[in-house]
Amino acid sequence: MGEARFIEPKTVEVKLNAGGTRRLRGDRVFLDVGTRATIPNVPGLPAAAPMTHVEALNLDRLPDHLVIMGGGYVGLEFAQAMRRFGSRVTVIQHGKQLLEQEDPDMADALLELMKDEGIEVFLDAEVLNVTGRSGTGVELQVRVGASERALHASDILAAAGRTPNTDRLDPANGNVRLDSHGYIRVNDRLQTSAPDVWAMGECAGSPKFTHIGEDDCNIVLANLAGGNRTTRGRLIPYCLFTDPELAHVGLHEAEAKAKGVPYRLAKLPMSRVQRAHTLSQMRGFIKALIGADDRILGFTAFGAEASELLGIAQTAMIGGMPYTALRDAAFTHPTMAEGFKGLFASPPAARLVQ
Ligand SMILES: Cc1cc2nc3c(=O)[nH]c(=O)nc-3n(C[C@H](O)[C@H](O)[C@H](O)COP(=O)(O)OP(=O)(O)OC[C@H]3O[C@@H](n4cnc5c(N)ncnc54)[C@H](O)[C@@H]3O)c2cc1C
């Protein structure tokens, strides 16, 4: 147990947690060093010692007023949890919408959820400087749009991006090259610039999800056993575990528009899914992009059990099934899966992009 850094190709020196160092040389080296929460470069912020998710998950007290820097999935999951525990919560988001990678209709639905929970959200906003110390009291100067305001809070949580843990790895000593953001350069078989050295997971710039880190490892293992797997074209499903959940796989609508991919849009409010009524959770909606050959290009659900719907859509996409196969299936009543019948009952005939 300790921290490794390259001292020469395929050789690391480990600073042992128990004290002392150990030198290790491998015929093959696998790098899986991950990322850590970025502390944004804001005057006074490092001295204020903001929490990251690590400290937030170890809290044994309730913050009076928690300011969360970042309106991505980490920020929003903590915002809702801490608000429901009883904290006052303010989210400061740099972009003009929450969850910048999501379509605007989904981001708006999440904003509405946050507001309904009593969470204060500032969009198009940034923290300009901080005084005080998180945990005992902080004062923040915040720009919101074109104006500035002061915020007093008890705690800060930094949830504004990730920094790869390659800065203390001395990768150059191992002939391992990084990209301009500090991620390890890999090809689609996850091989680095150094022979017999692979990188996997977040440090290799792969999408930041546990199942993708695991899939990276499986790709490398399969290839070492004589297989021929790559990261090319794989589906990246993910879920934001708020209550209710937001789940997505494949193309976003905004992405299809930007790339000029023709699609038809199927959209259904959760209130039209009978299971949602039995659960008394009618918030949200489901949407899917249908391609020219009737296959599903992308799927997003915001609502109860969205992550379980996701698996069904992903399976159909992996199998290359037409959307009509789900439309015409006799799903058990009353389950969320039945929602696919309503979703695909009558998608518009016209394609949105030619
Ligand atoms: C708050 C939060 C919630 C999340 N929720 C989800 C979720 O619901 N679903 C999901 O799919 N993903 C989720 N993720 C993302 C998921 O945790 C990561 O994508 C995943 O852990 C990445 O795996 P990894 O192996 O790349 O890196 P890590 O899991 O970060 O592992 C890297 C390890 O390497 C160690 N290390 C670093 N440098 C060195 C060194 N020089 N020498 C030795 N060891 C070193 C680190 O200490 C660490 O233990 C969440 C992340 C956060 C922060």
C-alpha cells in the first residue's frame, strides 16, 4: 500500500504508507490511478479548505448552509441529499444550464426538481473569492450573470470537475505520454506510448463511470488473452442517482442536431406510464431518438426507475432492434417497461434533421 511513481520504463518506486520505499519492476504495467476532485482556482478557496465528496461522505454533522460549486452529477446528488437531511443548499453552476452534457429539456427538468426541493440554484455564475474556513463559516463573492452578490455559508463542497492523478506519477520517466489535460494518451486498445504499459479508467480519459473503468479492464484482459476488443463505438450508459433518477445512453438530441444525424423524436411524460401512477411518482419524461433505419440512436429517461428502463433501451440498441420491437412487445402490466409501448406508439413521421 503506497503511492507509486515511475523512475524508469516499467519501473516504479512506491512510497509505502507504512514508511520507507520499495522499487518494483514489471514485464507489463497497468495504470489505473483515477482522478481527484479539482479545487477551482479561486482566490481564498484553498485556504478555506472546501470539502470534496470524500469529506462530505464522512461528515458527522449537518452543515447549516452548504454551498456546492458545480451543477454536475456529483453536485446535484449531494445537493438533494443534504437538502433532504435539512441543510440549506446553494448550487453555483458556471454554465447556463445544470448538467451541461444533457439536452436542455432534461436540464430544465432537473432545475425544476432542485427548486421544488428548496435548493437555491445560480446558473451562469462563478465564485470570485472566498474568505473564512469551510466548516466554521465562509463568505463568498459570487458573480451571477452580470451582477455580483455576497453569500454567507457554513460549508463549501467542491464538485466542479476532476483532475487526473498523473501529476505525481512522473510518467515521463516511464515513457508514458500525457495529453494537454494531464490524461494518459492511449489508443483504442488502451495501450500507452510505452510498450507493455496500459492505462484504464478515468486516468486514461475514459468516461467517468465505474462500469466504464471495469469495461476498460475487461478490454485489456480480453486482448491479453488473444482477443481483439477496442473502446471504439461502445455504448456509454449512465445514471444520475437523484430521486427521481436521470438515465441516458447513446446520442443526445443536441448532439444529433450538431452532427446532422437524421432522427425522429419520441417523447412521453411519466404521467402516461401506469406504473408511475401506482408508485405515485409521475414527475419526468422519457425520450428516444429513432434513426433512419428505425433503430434507437439515443434514450433518456427522467423519472422513477429510469436506470432500469435504461438497461432495456441499451439491450435493444446492442441487439440493433427496431423501436417497433419494443412498441409491439407485451410487457408485464403494470411495470415501467410498459412505458416503451406508449413512448413508441406514434413517433412523428417527419425526421428532424435531413
Ligand atoms: C461522488 C461520486 C459519485 C459517483 N457515482 C458514480 C455512480 O453512481 N456510478 C458510476 O458508474 N460512477 C460513479 N462515480 C465515478 C466512479 O467513481 C469513477 O468513474 C471510478 O471510480 C473510476 O475508476 P478508476 O479505476 O478509473 O479510478 P479510481 O476508482 O479513482 O481508482 C484509482 C485508485 O488509484 C489510486 N492512486 C492514484 N495515484 C496513485 C499512485 N501514484 N500510486 C498508487 N495508487 C494511486 C487512488 O488512490 C485510487 O484508489 C462517482 C464518482 C464520484 C466522485
